[in-house]
Amino acid sequence: MTTLLKRTAPAVTADRYENRLLAVLFLAFGFVFFDRQALAFLAPYMDDDFGLSNSQLGVLSGVLALTWALSGMFAGSLSDRLGRRKPILIVAVLLFSLFSSASGLMTGFAGLLAARALMGTAEGAVLPMSQSLMVEASRESRRGLNMGLLQGSSAGLLGGIVAPVVVVWLADTFGWRTAFFVTIVPGLIIAGLIAKLVLERPPGMERPPGARRADAARRTDAEAVKVPKVPVREVLRLRNVVICMLIAPCYLTWFVTLITFTPKYLTDEKDWGSGTMSAVMTCLGVAWVLWGFATPGISDRIGRRKALTGFTVLAVFCPIAVVYVESPVLLGTLMILTYTGLGCFTLFMATIPAETVPRAALATALGVIMGVGELAGGFLGPLVAGRASDVWGLQAAMFIAAGGAAIVVALSFGLRETAPAVLRRRGVTA
């Protein structure tokens, strides 16, 4: 199990920074998903200019996941080598905002594909940097909750609730290109907040053995903590890391396929208007926010494995409901009850690995798990789903998504428990 640094400063100072960091990173990662979700909501508006097929829509979603995966693995490894996270995070936020805005300038499929690929390259660094910063600043009793709010609820609020309302309104009022253009403004603001408010290390953390103390007064908050390096091969020998790597592509297949093809399924197959589609997708966003913090928070008490297994069982039924439920009101209600997977993402992609690996390999582990998931599930998943939808209809994508979640249920039984409160009840030292 990983041993995290201990607090030594007065609790009020550390706790205040913990909340401040959570607020800033909540905005940063939430805006990542605002940008990522925009394409799915704008696809019906782009048909006149691009005439996107289901396969092309899958390729656009997949190429972002591909570059996201490669970037996440590289950024995590680079961060652990340099001992720096804040500068990488600032550059990533600035670049993904620029590339997202550039999507509105494109006049052909190839240009749009390039813009999405560059956007994924920038966005891939955000999660491993954010979660590795958050886990060190979090109290043990709030670790799962904080990481869930950062990764799940932020993406749900900005990507699942705000994005469909704002993006659809902008497209209806000013056109789909303007909807892409405006994304650069929040990114600049968030980058400024990170530069001003985020520290490389939380206040009150003990310096590790061997670190120089003579020049401590001259060190800035951007300087790295000197910690022993851990080979990647050692990280990949850990059972929980391997299982999380297997879970990641299956859950990414569920997630990316669902968010990519559900808007088009509702407008094309069910013949619902853009307003109805937006309202139903907003219900999905409500669930995203709710379960994004509730699932990890519950896992702090009942255990990571039980929470992951139980909430994933519910997630299996979300894409099935999209196919078989004809009432928008009923479908929206069921989405709120069954779109539980994004809370589980925090567990297998951040919390469980963070409680398993040594601190020196934390960003690397998070980057590898996210990278494998995005590469195999985020990239290949929508490609396969898009092709299957062109051949057998859009309902094929929904069944593929359900199958991915079902596999996760089976894999989750192999995880070893890491929740500190549960381990203490069992008399096990974390």
C-alpha cells in the first residue's frame, strides 16, 4: 500500500488549502469534459457541413481518446521523473482550450480530425496531474470524496449538465462554429487560477528523508519533492494495478460509446427534437454529478470493491434503457438512477491505484491506467461501435456499451480492498 506524506502544519491551514485546491481542479477537469462532450452535442448541427456518418463520429471520438491515452501515459511518467506537476497542468489547460476553439475553424473532416487529436494530446495530462495533486492534499477521511468530486462530479456538472444546455443554445443561436470558439475563454481563466492558487506541495507536508534542508527557505512551491524512483515494471506487478488496467478499457467503452451515440440515437432513432434530446442528456449530467461524488464517498465507508461492483451493476442498465424506453420523462429518470459509472471511474482510475502504489510512482500509475483505458476503450470502443451501428443500427452501440460494463462487474471481484476505514475495521495496516 502507498504511504502518503503526513500533515505537520495546523489543520486549519491544510484544510483550507485542500478545499481551495479541490475548487480549482474541479473547474479544470470539469472544463476538460465540457470540451470533450461538445462534439457529441454539436454533431447533429454539423451534418449540413460535414455529413458525418456514425463511423466518422466514432473516429472523431476515438482519435481524441487515442492521443489522450498516449499523452496521459507520457505526462504521468514525465511528472514523476521531474517531480513537477503544476507547470505541466497549466500548459495542458492552455493548449486544450486553444485546440478546442480551433475546431470551429475547420472546413473538412480531416481538419476536424486533426484538431480533435491535438485537443486530446493536451487534455490527457490534466487528470493524472490533478489527481496526484489532490490525493496528497486530502485528509484520509475525505480522499475518496475529494477525488470523486474532482473527477466525477466536475465532469458531470460542466460536461453533463452545463455543456448540453450551453452548447445546444449557442449552436441554435449563433451556429456550431461559435460554440467551439467560446471555449477558449474559460480555459484562460482556469490556467490563471492554477498559476496563482495551486502549490506544487500542500502546506504542512513533511519533507521526505534525504531532501536538502539548508536551502529550504529559498525553495518555491513549484519545486519538486525528492523521492526514490520506482520502476514501472514494479508498479505493473501489483494486482490492483493490473485489474484496474483491465477494467479501464471496458468502462471507457461503456462511457465513450454512450456519450458519443446517445444524442444521435435520440434524434435519429427516436425522432426527438434537439430540445428533448438536450433535456434527457441533462438528466444524464445530473446523475453524473450525483454519483460522481456519492459513489467514492460511499466507498470510503463500505469499501472500494463493494462500491465498484454494486454501482457498475446499475450502470449496465443505462444503455439498455436508451434502447427500450420510449418516454423522455421515464428515460431521464432511469438515467439519473443508472448512470452510476462515472463515480466508479474515480475508484479504478485514481483512488484504488493511489492507495496501492508508492507515492513516487503515483502519477505514472494513474497515467498508465488512464492511457490503457483511453487507448483500448476510448479509441477502439467508438470505432467498433460506429462501424457496428452503420451495419446493424445505432442500437448496436448501446449493447456494446452494456457489455463493457458487464465485464467490469466480473473483473471487480478480483480487487484487493484499499479503503483505510475498512482495513482498520479488519485490523489490517494500510
